[in-house]
Amino acid sequence: MSYLKDIDTTVKYVDYGGDENNGRRRYTGRKHLGDSIRVLYALRRVDFRMCYVPNGYKVSQIRPSTNGISIRIDEWKDLIEIVIPAINERFPQFANAK
């Protein structure tokens, strides 16, 4: 829950094509927002994965595992605008979760 605002800001940046050229250029790559959350620009997805460092590798050589999910940008918007508010309305104790 603590990453929602950061993820949403990055998704909006990807969705609107935000850059110094006013959206004429597409971005490729990914931005790590935590140990297991990435916004994949080229694929236009939000990826939730567990990450690990293989034996014998440096800490900077982190790899995503196969455990996780990947959702499209439009699914992310539905999650933020519809699903999370519905959960918070139905279960008020989750509305203050950090």
C-alpha cells in the first residue's frame, strides 16, 4: 500500500508519454519502486515479483523470480479507481493500512 502513489505517478508518466518532447517519444526499460515492484515501460505493465540474488552474484545483480503477477496499465487504473476504493468502503480497517 505504501508504494501505490509512487506506482501511480510512474504509470501516469508512462501512459501520457511524459517527457521533455511532450509525449512524442516512448520510453523503454523499467523503474524499480521496491524490492518486488517494477513498471515496465516497453510492455506497459506493472509487474509484482519477488526478487533474488543468485548464488555467486553481486547484490547489484538482482533478478526477478517467476513468482508474481503482471497487470496491464488499464488494469492498474481499474485497481486504483474501482477495486481499492470498494475494498476500503467495505472494510474500513484497510483504508488506513500503510
